[in-house]
Amino acid sequence: MQLLSYGVVIWAMSYAPIVLVAALRETSVLFAMLLSVILLREPFSKMRLLACVVIVAGIIGTKLG
């Protein structure tokens, strides 16, 4: 799966600006965190919330900038 996802990112970078692809790629961290909280029952701490806010702010910043 990792090889496939890398290939998709490389393909996307040939059609869209690299900044947008990189920002979208970072959303996978949010999905992984969500799965760990739901499936693995890991605690949702203030640090995780801060990380989510920073990622979302970065995505919004690249979209507006």
C-alpha cells in the first residue's frame, strides 16, 4: 500500500501544484489519528488536538495563499 500511495502522490504532483498535493498528503496524518482513537482506543490528548489544528491551519494557509 505504501508503494501505491507513493505512486499516487507522484502522479498527482505531475497534474497539480506540489504545495496542494503536499497539503492534501498531510491529511493522512489526521485520518491515522482518527483511526487510532476510534479503533485502538488511544486517548485524544491536547497535544493531538494541537497537531490537528496545526495541520488544518497549514492546509487552509496554503489554499488561501
